[in-house]
Amino acid sequence: MNNKGMAICITSAKGGVGKTITTLNLAGLYENLEKKVLIIDFDLASGGISVALNINVNKSIYNFVDDYNNNRYKEFKDYITKYDEYIDVLASPKDPRQANKIDPKYIELIIDKAVYNYDIVLIDTSHILNEINISVMDLVDKLIFLVTNDPLDLKNLRSEISILKDINYNNYKIVLNESVAPFKKYFSLYDIKNIINTNVDYVISSDFYIKNIDGIIMNGKIITLDEKMPTLFSKDYTTLMQLISEMYNEEANS
């Protein structure tokens, strides 16, 4: 990919499907591969990346847009918050009222600057199909749709996939996340594929359900950076590694 990184959006058709946790887990896997990662929190009104990583944010996406709009912008790195040696964050606004002040025209500018400064850009979004999120989905190299075994979630995803098919957009992966609500098993995998009218590329199993996940998040830890992860959750660790490897290879060969 030469000097341009890959941008991946993690999205869904419904809230509460594990987008933020999955974004962080993917960031951890890319760190294990020694890739420089930027997480952009485009869930502008209620983003939780900075809270989940327990980092103190001085400047956010709002500050970037406000400074750029008023000729105060100098360097992209001025708006970045560091998590560790490999992972940085461009945080959502601290005040949700600032979300409405962010013009979608700046989305392309932000992503463009990000991919020329990082190997991997992971973008967390809300599930709402607003102008911001549509712009993000249109600009990234890959989309990851998370879906759960939930009737409303599946119905909404079916509609979104139908739209993508109508416009011949196929740069996406469908990931069934069974770890969010492992006791909800309304439909079989076969049923789910028929409901959403497309294939399920990967499954995060119910074995990856972590009872004390809130405690882990409050401590700012990324699960996939735990050295015990490959042993404790070997099947799902392998699944996530296969996911990022496939996307990386597809982009490298495109």
C-alpha cells in the first residue's frame, strides 16, 4: 500500500452490538503486528472510545474542524491523543452539542490526512444513517458490519445490505457477534444468512463473552493486547486475525 494506509469503518444497523469493543480489539491485533493505528471516533454525539481507553483528551474532531474552518489549523498530530506506542485516537467531541456543528465536508479531509499518517485507520460510528456516517462509509476502503442474533438488528441490516447491492458496493464483511448476548439464540446461522440475504463472513462466538467486560473497559485495557488472549480465546482470536489478514491482503492486491 506504499505510503497510504487502509481505512476501515466498523458499523452496524443497530446500537449495542459491540462496535466499540470490536474496534479496540482490532486495534490491539494490528498493534501486535506492529502497525501504526489511528482510531477515529465518528460517533460524534455519544462516542465512547476515549472513555473505553481511559485517556484524557485535550482536542477532538470538533477542535480540528473549528480550527481548520478558522485558519488556526497547523498539524494533524495536534488533535491526536496517544494511547500507547502504536495506537492513537482522534476523539469525538466532549460536548454532544458540538456534533451538530461538524460539517460533513470535513470528513474526507480528516480521513485523507489519517491514511497518510497511519498504517491502519479504524473508524467507529453510530448505527444511524446520517450524512456523516454515509460519508464515512463512502470514503473508507473496507466496511465491517457487526450484527447480532436479534430480529430488529437483522431486519435493519437486510435493508442496508439491499441498498449496498443496488449501488454495486461490495467492500464489506459481515461479522456475526454472538459474544454480546450469548443467551439469545433466536435464529441459526442458516436462518440469519437467509434473513439478511447475504453471507456471514465471520462469527465471533459466544465463547468470547466476558462477564466483567465493564471492569476491563473502565481500566482502559484492550483485550487483544493481553498476552493470555490467544490461549484463553483461541478460536475467536484466530477469527479476528483471519478477518484483518483478509482485508489487508485484499487491499494490498487491489
